Amino acid sequence: MIVCVCQRISDREIARHAHTGMSFDEIQLELGVATQCGNCECYARDVVAQCQTSGQMAALRKEEAAGSVVAAQALSA
């Protein structure tokens, strides 16, 4: 879905950049999102926040899984 009509930037494009760890300000500089009329800024920030939250949750799940493997190895030793 197009988020920024002025620059023709989609939510997928914003999300792709956010998943690389870029902040909203970095994405704004890179893509030009929310640099003209500003009507899209709130939604664009929401997309970035959702991606950052999902990335943090994925990292936590990965850490938990690694801890479970170590615990299982300790029990079997």
C-alpha cells in the first residue's frame, strides 16, 4: 500500500528498510518519506515501530531457543 503519495513510497519499502535496523529519521533521509506534505508521517512511523518491535521479539525468541539447547545439552551430559 502506498504510504507517501508525494514520493510514491509503499509500506513494504519502509518495512524493508526498517528491518535492516534503520531508524525513521534514516529512512526519511534515504527515501524522502514525509518530507513534503507530512500527512504520511504518523503511519510511516507506525510501520517502522512495528518492524522494530517484531525484530526485537524475533531476537528474544532466538535467544530463548539457544538457551533451551544449552540446557538440554547440559542435562544429557
